[in-house]
Amino acid sequence: MHVIELYQLTEWIDAEIRRGNIVNKYQNLESILQQNASANQPKQPFESQKNELIEAIGRVPLSRLSIDQLNFLRRLRIAEHVGDEGIAYIEDSLYRNVIDIATSAANIRNVINDINYGLKKSEQIKGGLTDCVDLEPPEFEEVLIRVSFSGHASMSNVADLKKWASIWYDIARGIAMAHNSSPEEVRIVGAKRGSIVLELAVIYGIALTTSKIIILALNVANRVLDIKKKAEEIRGLKLSNDKLAKEIEKEAKNEKTSGIESIKKEILAELKLNTAREGDKVAALNKSVEDLVDFIEKGGEVDFVMPEESDTEEGEKKTNAEIRKRLRIAFEDIRRIEHTVKLLEHKNP
């Protein structure tokens, strides 16, 4: 994550968590739960406080953050207490996993402590970065695609480096050609340490097609992992004949193959490419789809960062706004489905 993204995260925390009064709404619920836990106090309904809290944390726009920002927000102990995860925890504490009302109150108090810890840390980070961060827009106005070589798509030697460089050249080439661009127009604008992260600047059209392929690829990966999970469950029964498990694993491979073919057809139809007249583009795009699905299935991650809006003509600004809206929805879908896939991967290593 770039320093400017970290600074922007602190501003996001100020706007959505601090000024969104999230802690205050947790405190309102915790206060009435504490009262109800006291033996000498009359019991009061807490439905109103609970609903206000759930509505508030449900509105927190986590989808506007990059994956790196989300991961850092979790390290600040805030991410798990807002959005769907936060709502699930509240319902668990109040209804599903209830020991007694005092325990429910203690659970909410722990959440308040976590968020206050994150707010304090964020304030310290922002204070340290103020006047030290260049908030000028970056030198590129394209969408930033952040490629993380992780999981089985990681690199441990130069042979891996050569292999994945070749694969990402094919991915970029195929999608670029489909938009009448060349692979040279997919520019490398950054590379980071740790797990190797490559940052590519691309035009809106390429970003839109890439995001659509990734959404479809994640859906395929989701189905394949679900099938594999069933095979593992059958193996867990320790039957004398594991033929059924092997058949299910074979079905997982078939699901991947048919899923790739389905993605190819959908993307070709969306881009209106003519197989007869534009065979080279079609072949290159099909290779891009195959490689991108393989990259995702092996644990590679692709994230997107939207550029700031630039000053353009009114007509162009309207067109860009429509594309940006489609991209933002696509990025939200990717992060939502990625979360589901990660849960399945965790259960089915």
C-alpha cells in the first residue's frame, strides 16, 4: 500500500467511523445491555438501539477501500466490527450465541475497545503523515490494476518469474488487442516488496473487461472449490471405496473447463468480436481468459484502484462517470466474491 493510500485510509476512518458516530451507537447498545444485566434494574427493550447500530455499520462503505486498505483496517481492529461481519457479530452476541445478558454487554464493550484502539492508532498515523505526504494526483490517470502473486501463484525463483511474466504478457496482450490497443499501452507504474505486487496502469475499457473476467473467474473458482469440498467431506467418511470422491473431483475439473468456455463466450459477445474477421484478437483474448482464470484459481489476487476524476469536457465527463460507476460496482463485486472464495479456501486447503 502506498503512503498516500494509508493517509487516505485515515481520512476515510475519520469520515465513516469517527464522524459516523459508530462508537457512540455501540455505546448506546452496551449501556442498555449493562442496565438489563443489573439485578436491581428494570429490564428495558434494546431493539431500537440495536437497529440503529446495525443500520449505521451496514452503511459503512468498505467496498470503496482497496484490498490493502481493508487488510490494514483489520489490523486496526475496525474492519470486523462494521459491514456484514459486524452485523453478524452483533446478532451472534444478542441472539445466536447468548450465554447471558452480561456476556452480551461484555462482548459489545470489547468491540468498543477495539474500535477506540483503531481510532487512536489512525489518529497517530495521520498526525505523523500530515505535511509529509504529497497529496497531488499520481502521474497517471488510468485505472490501477494491482496484481499480487500469492498462494500457488507466488514466485520463489527466476523460473517462476519468467513463467508469470510471460502469462501476464499474454493476459495484457489479449485484453488490450480486444480494445484495439497494444500490450505496450498496459504500463507498469509500480512494483512493491514482500509478496510480489505489480501495478499496471490501464485505460477504463481494459479495466472493465479485466474486472468482468475476474468476476466470472471467481464465480467459477467458487463452484470448483465447493465441489472439491464435497469430495473432501466424502473422504472424511473413510469409506472403503473412494470412487465417489474421485468422480466428484473429476466433476470439479469439468466445471473449471466448462466455466472457462462460458467466460470466453460471454466476453466475446460483450465485446462484439467477430470470430471470422478478427481471429487473431479472439485467439489472444481466449488465451487471456484461460491464463487469468488459472492465476485466480492458484491464489493470485487482482485489485483495482480508481483514479481521481480529472477535469474534462462535460460530455466526456458524463461518459467517464457512467464507466466509473460500472467499474466501481465491478470492484465491489470482486471483493465480495473474493471474500467468499477465501472462506472456502480456508475450509478446503
